[in-house]
Amino acid sequence: MRLGETAERAGVAVCLENMPNLDDFFCRDADELDGFIEGTGMSAVFDVGHANTTGNLDRFCKVILPKASHLHIHDNHGGRDEHLPLGCGTIPWDKIMPKIVRNYRGKIIVVEGRNPEEGRQSLEFLKRWF
């Protein structure tokens, strides 16, 4: 709580990010992350690719996306955090992007990729939605 209060006084945001499905990581569950930030003055980073590895993408979209201050976006096949270009994994973008467009109130979207060319590919993909 003190961290969130200090951040508010300083005019900055402190955000916790949902984590990929790796043992010993917190915030792999949307409700757990929500519990960590609720009433603390902190916000959330919603990482779409991480949520896909946990099998809880829909729940993260419902609980965390509307509260998120920051969005990380990349694709994967659900098993690990591959940071693939958008459209190259198994994330159902036709289902997820309308939720992002409708519910994301933050201002920043970070395309996470492995190299500049894949980043450009993801940006072209995003232009269809924004």
C-alpha cells in the first residue's frame, strides 16, 4: 500500500504485470492480480501473451483489462512466452481485439517482439483495429 501511495504523490503509476505460466510466479491468475492491486493505488500491466500461457485469457480480459494502465501485446502458442508477431500463434485475435478496443482505458500499448521486422509485422496487424 505504501508503494501505491508514494507513487500517487509523485504522480507516477506503479503497475504489477500478469506473469506467464511458470512455477513460483505470482499474478498468473486474474483474480489474484486484482487482489494485489485493489485498494493499493497501484494499477496493472496486462500482458496478453502471458495470459494466453495460463489458459485464462478471457478472465484477464474481463477482470484486468478495464483496470490496466499499460498493455503488452504479442502472440504465442499457449505453452510458453514466445513473443511471436501478432497473428502467428494461437491467440484468438478476432475475439480479443474487440475487447481491447472497447475496454482498454490505458494509453500505452507495447508490442513485444524478437526483432524489428517482427515488431513491424505486429504493428501492421494492429492497424486493422486502431
